[in-house]
Amino acid sequence: MADYRIVCTEQEPFNQPTTHAHIVAVGTGDDPNKADKRWTLDEVLAAMDRGNRFYTVSPSTKKTALVEKYTCQLCWRTFIRSTPDAVHDNNLDSLRRCNFTS
């Protein structure tokens, strides 16, 4: 089992409503400005099933938030989200967007 820090996300909009988006991939690594590895959503879910943990870190407070699975009530697919806490900048939706280029 291993722990992986998520430092960025890729999100795609769902067809309805237009503001509804899901995380479809993440980047992990120790440097919040550069991901070492890109994971698809399915790779993250499979890794979690094997007992691996994913988490985020707040840049302002250094507080961590674990990542959990959830089922979207609109599309009935399993996605990931950060566990709720009072720290906004450790939420998956608050992380920078990944930019994986060759």
C-alpha cells in the first residue's frame, strides 16, 4: 500500500447541467507545481481498491484531506472527491489544472 499526493486535476463537463464536471484524471507527486505521474480516474479507483490512498495538501495551512470514492447521483458513475473539511484550498476542485505536455 502506498500514499499518493494529488497536485493537479483534469476535469470534463457532463452534458447536463453545463456546470457539472467530474475529475477524469489527476497528477501526483511531491512538488505541487509539477506532477510526476498522470493517473486516469479508473487507475485511481483501481489503486484505491488495492488499498492505496490518495490525498491533497493545503498550501496555506498544510492540512491534508483524504480522497474518497463517491457515486454521482446524476450519471451513476463512481468518481473521486476530497473529504469535507473547513479548508478550501485542499479540495480537489481547488487544485490547479494539470498540464501534461510532451
